[in-house]
Amino acid sequence: MADENDNERMDDNQKSDKMFTLKKWNAVAMWSWDVECDTCAICRVQVMDACLRCQAESKKDSYGKQDCVVVWGECNHSFHYCCMSLWVKQNNRCPLCQQEWSIQRMGK
Amino acid sequence: MSDTTNRRPNFSNVPQNGINRNVNVLSIKPTTAKKLVIKNLKSEPKLPEDYIEQTWKKLKSAVLAIQQAKPNEYQLEELYQAVENLCNHKMAPILYQKLHNLTEQHVAQNIEQFLAESMDRYLFLKKMNNTWLAHCNQMIMVRSIFLYLDRTYILQNHVSSIWDMGLELFGKYILLNALVQTRVVEGLLMLIEKERQGDQVDRSLLKSLLRMLTDLQIYRKAFEHKFLQATERLYAAEGQRLMQELEVPDYLTHVDKRIAEENERVLHYLDPGTKYQLIHTVEKQLLREHVSQILQKGLDQLLTEFRLNDLNLLYDLLSRVKNGLAQLCSSFNAYIKKRGRTIVIDPEKDKTMVQELLDFKDAMDNVVSTCFHKNERFSNSLKEAFEHFINQRTNKPAELIAKFVDSKLRAGNKEATEEELERLLDKIMVLFRFIHGKDVFEAFYKKDLAKRLLVGKSASVDAEKSMLSKLKQECGGGFTSKLEGMFKDMELSKDINQAFKQHTTVNSRDLPQIEMTVSILTMGYWPTYQPMEVTLPDQMVRLQDVFKEFYLSKHSGRKLQWQPTLGHCVLKASFRTGLKELVVSLFQTLVLLLFNDSNELTFEYIKEVTNIEDGELRRTLQSLACGKARVLVKIPKGRDIQDDDHFRFNSDFTNKLFRIKINQIQMKETTEEQKATEERVFQDRQYQIDAAIVRIMKMRKTLSHNLLISELYIQLKFPVKPPDLKKRIESLIDRDYMERDKDNPNQYNYVA
């Protein structure tokens, strides 16, 4: 299969006078949460890492982090979702700006 | 009979039946008995008057005949009877006394011959032996004649038996005579010494005479002590001499031979009771006195030359000596530390360090298991020594072990089968266990793993996973969670790429015909890379944007940062000689693509258009124009890239292969990279030190400097120097986490 494809493309290339043609590209990209401040103000852990609670639990399961996503409020402040969901039970305001807390979007 | 026949009909009438039987029994007994009366003799029978004299004469002549080895004129039976008669007539004491005198005379006579001056020692011994054997034979015969005496009178009266009497007299006259005794003992010692010097001697003579001494109960007193002294002298001198003359292995062989000889000596002629002291003396003089010298002089050589048999012998011999093994063990330990240090400490040997360590470990393990009987003390000491010397050089061994693993896990490493690789990894883990600063290993391992995964150079996923599980087992999940995250990222990337492929075929917005795959890395799992902006050709930018849009639509709240240093591509290249496929780094791609528009370009131009960082670009150009596969021609020629260099497309490029890999530079570690990784580890360590200090101070509230330092050493798992700790404490004081006590400058207070 692959060889056939190669041959076809080779024919294409011979027609063109280009010396080099890009055939395959393996790019690398790093993702991180699109946040203004990279530490969670509630647990003081970087939002890219799991929050303190999840870290403690995920000692048994090293992939525990997946579930520890980030949440953005309307005020554009961001926290660990786990941290914020505990926070709002006591005080439904953003810990940073005291605005009424409502979720703008969740990390996925 | 009638009884039994009657019993059945009268079964119910038991008493009557019994009476009947009694009557029957009585009737059988005789009714009358005759009396037998024994009366005294009227006159006592008497022995003839001269019976004693006559009988003794007989016996005396018999004993003399025996002593002179002449034929006996009387029947033995008759003589025996005579002895019995005399004993029965209470003549035993007289008889015993007479026999005693007779024997004494004979033995006393015998002594004469041994007092003569200047007799050859050997002849003397021979003669002594003959006399002794004759004496024994005589006494046996005498005893058989006087057996009755031996059995009755002697048993009842606690005097020495005839045999013992013979021995006592023999001892008294012949051997308790100082001159004779010395001559015998010295003769014996001379013979033994002769044998020790390697001569053949008459062992049966020795045995017989030593038996004589034992029988006379003077073995211990007269012989053993002198013998042991002579032994001690001999071997003390021999030990001193041979330690100087011989190489240690030869010396050991000699000692082993000596011990075997002495054991044989005990077996053949010495009294078994001497064995312990004799062997002990030999061991003491040949071994114990020289243990430290043997170890000092020979152990290193034996270990270096890996002479297993000699080592085994050494172990066996030293295990005979008190504290011998302890000394061997500590010398062994010292050797490993010394030798190990030379492997570890020299930066020149960094390239081969890990392999040498593995070989060294193998060799020493082998020594412990084959030569040292798997003695636990030695294997523990071995571990301790390795741990000690490997940490003599901080950080570098950890780094090199990580790199060694990388070289083994990389694709193209075809030297090992899977099982061999697995075994090798196990061995590496043993070394890893000794390392104190495991964070250094982690950092370098992670950096290399990242490259293997991203550039697609990992030899086998199984081997990678196996190594990971080993690390996890060793250091726990915390250590490996990020490494595992990296593998997870690679798998997720595969899914995303598949989805992206589908996405592009459905919405084919006349995208460039480039097969694009993207590795999406989670920040935090992977090593941090310097962000680098480069200018990509339009079609690549477009593709990149499409992917980004696609990815962010799937994952909200994320941002992507492209990492051009790690990208790699496959280029089709048409040379005059034909088509080739080049596997190249992204940077190499960017440079090569420029040559589609122009045949010759300047360094400055390439730099301006691609926007690749200066050093990186120089390396890239070097790999293309000065490496093995020269796709470009550098003008002028030379290894280093200068600012005013020109580059031309090498249309005459030839290569046997169709697919040519030129992206090795991506796998290669640059010095900056190495420095950066090291730097990051040190940075992390500072945070850990800070955290540990604050943790301790928070718990203790106040603490003296020394106590704080010692607690820190317990908590911190990597090597640190006290000045570094001091710096961190200063820094924390500056940042108001703690303060120096106002009255006592050596004390700190926690500041809440």
C-alpha cells in the first residue's frame, strides 16, 4: 500500500522541478491551560499539576490527573475545578475578586 | 485330663470342681524324702611343703624363657594351672610380688643398651622400638600365663594389672630416665622435622613409638609440648621467610599444603588429641600472624586478576583463623572502594564508566558467590562499598547511568536480544539503587526518553515499559508518574492524529499534500524546552493553523505552543543520481526547502529567512554540509560555519540507501542542553531544601543550627554540602520565614 502511494507521488515530484518536497511532518506542540495565572489561588499548586487533593489520591493511580481540570469564572479567574467546587459550597464568590461565581467554561 | 473332662458337665458347680483338682495334684507328689548330709574332712588337705618354691621355679623359668625369647619347657596349660593353684591358696600377693621383681630386673637390664654414648639417632629409635615391641609381646604372654592372677587378686586389691605393671616398669626404667627420654623425644622430633622438609621417613616407626609414649602416659608431658614448640618455631620461621620470598597465591598454596600435611600427620602417627593444637599452631604461625600482610600484599592482585581459585583458597584459609574473614571482608570492601573510585572519578573515562561499573559489579558478585561462599557479610559489604564509591562523585554517575540506559533503549541498538536487554536493565537498576541523587537520573532519563519518543527512536515499547515499571518499583509512583504521563501523551497523540486525518479528508480545504502528525505534550510531564520562534514556509503555517484550530475545538481552555526543535520530517529529494528520501529535523527541512528557489545561499540569508537561532542554525548547516551525508556543499570548505559562508545544493549527492537519516543531531545532546538539565535539577533541589527547612522549623519552632542541619540531612534524599544549606537558610531569613535568635546567633526561630 505505502509503496504504491510512494510511487505515485514520486511521479508527481519528477514532473515538478523542485529539488526538495516535504512529504511527512511530525510536529511537536506543548499544551497548557490557557490561564492568566498559572497557580490555583485555592490550593497554591500550579494549575497544570493536579490539585493537592488529587495528588494525594493519585499516588495510587498515576493517571489521576486527567480528572483534575481547570475552570474559568465569568471574571476570567481560573482554578482547579476540584478546588473551586469545594470553595463554592462555603462562599459563592471568586476568591480573587469577590465577584459572584459563575462558570464561564471548563477545561477539557 | 480328667479335670477337663469333668469340667463341662459340672460347669455350674465351680467350688466342688476346684476341690477335686487339689486332690488329684496331691496324689502325684512323693510322700517321703531322703536326707543328704555334708561333713567336714577329717584333716585339711595340705600342699606339699615346697610347693610354692617348686611352682615358682617353674613359673620363673617360663617367664625368663619368654624374656629371653627362648623356647619354654613347660606346657602353658600347666603353668596356668599352677598360677591358679597358688592364687587359690592365698599365695597371690607373693606371686604378684615375685613377678613384679622379675619384670623389674629384666627391664632394668634393658636400660643399659640405651645409655651408651654416641648412638645413631635413627638406630637408637629402631632399637627402642624393638625393645618396646618385645616388651609388649612378653607382657602379653606373661599375662596369659598369669591370667588367673590378673582376674582375681588384682581385680580385688586395686593394684596395677600385669600389663599396667609392665608399662609402669618400662616407663620407670627406660623412659623416665632423663637421658633416654630426651633421646627418644628428640629422635622423634628429628624424624618429624625431616618429614616436614620433604624426606621420606619410617612412619610406622614413628607411629609405634608415639603409641608407646601414649601407652606410657608420657605423650603429653614429654612429647606433645616439645613437639608443638618445635612446630611453632619451624612455622614461625617458615612463615616469615616465605612471606618475603613467595607471591601471595604461592604462599597460600603452600599453607594449604602444610595444613593438609599436618592433618595427614595426625592421621598417620600422632595422637588424635594433638590435632586441634597442632593445626591451630600451624594456622597461627602461617596465617594469623600474616593476615594483614597477605591481604595487603595479595588481595588486590587476586581481585584485579580475577583469580577465582586463589580467592577461594584465601577465603577457606582465612575462615580458619579468628577474625580472618572480618579482615578479608574489610580489605575486600576497601579494594572495591579504591578500584571503584578510579572508575568513577576520572572525567576522561566517563564514556565507559557505566559499562565498567557493570563489569566490575559482575566480577565482584562472581567473587562473592563462587569464592566467598555467598557469605552474606561479603555481599552486604559489596553493596556498601559500591554505594560509597559511586557517590564519591556527585551527580555524574547518575547522569551517565541515565544516558547508558538511553543508549540501550534507542532504536538501532541491535546488539542485544530482548532477554539480554531485560537482564541488562536489571543490572543497571542495581547500580541505580546505589545512587544518592536520583533526581539527576530522573532529569536526564526524562530528557532522553522525550527524545526517543518524539523523534521515534525508541527501540521497543516493551523495553521502555519494562524500564518504567522497574523504576516505579524502585522509587514509587511519584517518581514515575510524569514519565508515565509522557507515554500517555504519545498514545493520546495517536488518537488525535487519527481524528485529525479523518477531519482533513472530510473537510479537504485543498490542504498541502503533506502528511502531518503532531505529538501533543502535556506541559509539566515533559522536560521544558526553550521556546523558539522560527519562520515556517506558508504551506506549513497553514497546516499548523488548521491543526491548532482542530485541536482547540476538541479541547477548550487549552493553548498550544509549537516546539520546532523537536519536529522532524521526511523530505523527497531529487538528485542527479535519482530520488532519495531524507529523514531530517524540522530545522534541516527549513534550510533545505530554501534551496528549491536558489542553488546557492549565504549563511546570513538562511538565518534571516528561517529565523533559526544562531547556534542551532550553525549546527544544522554543519550536519547538512559537513556530516556523513553531505546534501549541501559549503564554500569554502571547513568544519566550522563562518558568517560569510556560502552553501550550494549538492546535486551530485550519492548514497547507497534510498532513505537517508540525517537527523541524528536531534538525538545528540549539546553541552548547553546538558548544563540546562543539570541546572534544573539544582534549582529543584533548592526548592526542596527550602521546603524541608520550613517544614522542620514549623514543627520545632526554635532549633539550633546544628540540629537543623542534621535534621535536614535526614530528610533530604540527595547529596548537599553544608554551605549550600547555609545559603538557603540565609535566604529564608531574608524572606522572613525564620529569624536568628536575638540572644543566641546559633539558634533559629520560626516566623509564623
